[in-house]
Amino acid sequence: MHPTPATPATPSTPAGLAPAPFDRSAGYALLDELAGPRTQADTLGPLDELAPGFPDWIVTALFGGTYQRPGLALRDRQVANLAALTALGGVEPQLADHVRNSLRIGLTREEITEVLVHLAPYVGVPKALAGLRVAAATFAETR
């Protein structure tokens, strides 16, 4: 005899928070704003050839979902991305993309550098240095 499963509790949504939508067209529009058409051509196309549908899922779930939540400004989301990718390490292409995205939406080179320096005591000096190297290379290519 199997026990009857309990009815799951309905989680309450804290005031001011909203579930992420999944808006495909908003995702592609935001990706254009953040990264420009180069990313779609250079990144999404080859990735779709390798893993059909995966890039569309990323754009829809991430840029058309999580990024669409009202709780943080786009600038704050980019600072969080810089910190998370630097802390993670080993994701230099994605970090470089987010350095470019951050510049595109108005963060200065100094602000990006300060975010990475600020991380050193939290994620370790080697990861902060690796992030700074990625930023420096990205700054050099965007002059």
C-alpha cells in the first residue's frame, strides 16, 4: 500500500517579487540591446548548428525570462553577472561577453575594474586577476 502524497503547500510570493515570464521576443530584443547582432551571428548560429534549439532556449529562458523580472535594473544584473562569472572561473568567453555588454549599457571601464578588484577577498586573488585579464583584453579590443 502506498501512502497518499500530501498536497504541496502553495508558496506565497513575497511583496514586490514576480515570477519570471518567458517572452521569446523580449529575450531577443534584450539580447540585441546588450550584445548586438554580432553575438547572434557569431555565437547563436554556430551553437544552434551544434545543439539545435539550445540557443533559443537560452535566449527565451534567460533574456526573455530572468532578465525580465522587475526586481533589478539591467545595470545591477550586469554587475551580478560580472561577479558570478569571475567567481566561477573558467568561463572567459562568457565573462568577456558580459564585459562588452556592461560597457554597452553604460558601465565604465573603471566601474567594471572596481567590481573585479572588489571580488578578490571574496573569491580569491587568482580568480580576480583572471577576471581583470579578461577585462583588460576586452577593453583593448573595444577601443
